[in-house]
Amino acid sequence: MLLVYRRHASSFVYYPALLARAGLAVDILTAPNHPARHSRHVRERFTAADSDVAFQDALAERLAAEVYAEVLFIDEPARRLAYGLPADPARDARLPIPRTNPLSEVVEDKILFQAWCEQHGLPVPRVRLPVDAEAAVRAAAALGYPVVLKGAAGAGGQAVRICADENAVREGFAPLAILGGRVMAQEFVAGPVGSVTFAARRGRVGAWDAGEKLLALKDGLGPSVVRRTRADPELGRLALAVAAAGEVSGITGFDWMETAPGRFVIIDPHFGRCTPPAVIGASSGVEFGDALRRLIDGDHRVVSPSCGGKRVALFPQIIEVVFQGRLFGLLRAAPPFARGVRYFFGPADEWRLTVRLAAHYLAAGCRVLAGRLRRR
């Protein structure tokens, strides 16, 4: 296996352990100082200079190697650089979605992804596509308040605003247009929000897992910090349908909203890159490393989550949420000594990596805090 880390660390650093437990040999390609290089489960560490051009050159060289059964692009920047390479049959065989499949062209555009889902009969929320702030106000009135404004591009909740009235829509439209390009107005769903993670190879799913967000970064619009495991069969059906339609490979997934008990709509895609919650799949009985290994070996059994209702707090995201001043929110969402609550700090044999990662996040949090104090 080759894992490609362009920028992000987060819980992604535990992917080598996840895959090594399944008997897979793991190489990584990273910039020189990436924390994942300290994982004890990495066989060979390839280094790329920290510029997109140099990194892309190193990536092209690694993709041409014929020693890898699978390549995982860990984050969006890694995926973007892979698809930015000139078309080449040998390299393209490593891509998480075939260039010939339309999904490969829409995963970074939420508006185009919405249209792709509709074409394949997949449930999505109602949307409007306003061209300016006044059109956004009219769209919001048609959809009903509160309304969600989203930029077509942007990940991690960066290009999302929940607007309660006309003034919020007018104020939110221009910044989103600058940050995320085109803007869409999406109906607000009051039910639970979460994500699905699945392991797939060429459209065949080997395992899936799901979780409901109880606490998230970016004012609740970003990545999960505390999740409650879900085992709804309908989410598994959607995972299989999406993977098949997109010929998806890798450990990836999508976000969902629950419109009624057992009824879901798909919102943001993560296809072509990995997702942090894969490292806590064991909490609901799913081992994504094993699933990927079985798919490589030609075993197409599908493993589903065996239990729901457990709460898992995910490291190092918990450090971020504490520095945001939301410690009590964390303790309410995941009471440390309550039954069915688990704090994930990485595999036991990766404790050195966990210590390094904690130091990195603590230093970054202190710098941000010091900057705020100076401005005050």
C-alpha cells in the first residue's frame, strides 16, 4: 500500500496502523516534517519537497511503481495533485475514481455533485442556485428559514453558513462566493447529521460504518469530534449505491442528514480521499484495513456495523475543540466515565506518535491563543 499525505495530519496518521493490522505493508509519501512519518507501522518513507510542483513530481514517480496493490490519497490536496497529472494509463489505474467516470470531475464541486446524485436516483436535499444576494434571499424564502448557504468548493465546514433571516443571507452570500465560487441555497434539515465511511475497490464495497455528529469543529459544521455510532441499513444501501455508480476505490465516504427516522439525504462528498472516522471503525465492529485486504484478495463480502449508540471522542480533534473554548461541550457530548463512551487516542503501540501529535496540536493551539490575546 502507498499512502499519500499532502498536508493534513489529524487522525489520518493512524492509517498505517489500521492497514498494518490487516497484514498490509505500508509505504508513505509526505513532505519532510509530516507527523505520519513517525508511525512505527510504515515500511518505507518517501519524501517530497514542500511545493505542489515538487510534490506532484514525486507523486508521479511513486504512481509509476508497480509494487502497490492500492494507493490511498489521504487528503484533498493529495487527490487534487493526482488528478492534475497528465493522463497516463499506468498512473490512472491508481486513481480512486476512473477519469472516465463523471464522479471524478464533480467531487470538489458540491453543486455538480448534487446533480450527479439526482442523475443516479440518490436522495439529496432541495436546493436553489442563486446568482446574487437578492436571488439568494428569494431562494431562501422558497426553501424556508433557516436556510443553508454553501459554496460549491470548500471542505471542513469552511464554506457553509446557516442563515436565520434575510439579513444573514445577504451578509453571507458574498464571502461564500469569494471562498467557494458558486453558491447554493439548501434546505435546512433539523434532524441528525453524520457521515458514512466505506472501504471499496472498483465500485465493490467491503465494509461500511456510520456515525452521527454530536460535536464538531467549525461551529458544528466541520469534522466530527464526538460521534455516536449508527447501524442503519439504509445508510449501508446508500454507500453501496454510491460506490457502484462512481466505481470508487479506497477508504472514503460522504456526509448525510436524516430527514425522518431511517430516511436520509446525501450532502457533502469525500470521495477520492480518506476520512478520519475510519480509524475508530472497530468501535462498531468494522475493521477497514481487513475490508480493504479482503477486497484486494477478491473477497467481496460486505461487513456492516454490528452495534450502534456508542459515543467516541476522536483525537487530536478534541484538542482543537478545547482551544476553541468548548471543553464543557466536549464533556457533555462524551462524559469521560459514562458507559458506552470512549476517548480514542490512537492504537496503544503508536503512543510515541500520539505524544508527538499532541505536542504539535498543543503548540499550534497556544500560538492561536497568543495571537488572540495580542489582538485584544
